[in-house]
Amino acid sequence: MNAHHQNRIEDQVDDRIKRLLQQAMPPVDAGAEPRHDLWPSVLRRLDRSAVPYRSLPISVPLLDWALLAGLVALAVVFPATIPVFLYYL
């Protein structure tokens, strides 16, 4: 298969994809504006879903504590590993 034939096939595929995308996504009018201002509804939604910071329960799984204890023990036994831990933070 020569390069010219390959380019022609790629162009056909590109044209087909372009045509399918144009069918799936109709063009949007350049001057299209929302029917109303969306910012007040965004603020209302944020207020409804907002949870006070202090009321969030903090729960750390036991495996996380075990991993942290292992890292601390490794750092105590092999202090040269501390820069490696800091690098991966």
C-alpha cells in the first residue's frame, strides 16, 4: 500500500468522522444566550449542598494508620529514606 493510497483512506475516515460529528452536534448560534441568569441558581444549589466544615466526621481507616506507622518505623530505622518519602509526597 503506497503513501498516497494511505492518505486517501485517512482523508475518507476523517471526512466521515467530521460528518458524523456535525450530525450529532448541531451548530450553536454565535449570539446564543441563556434564557435567564444562571448565577443565582448556582448560588442556591451551592447553599443547599454546603455542609458546615466542623460537622464533617473525620474518619481514617485502620489500614491508613498502619501504613503511616510503617513509614514512621522505616524512617526511624533507615533515616536515609526520608528524602525518598518527601519526593513522593
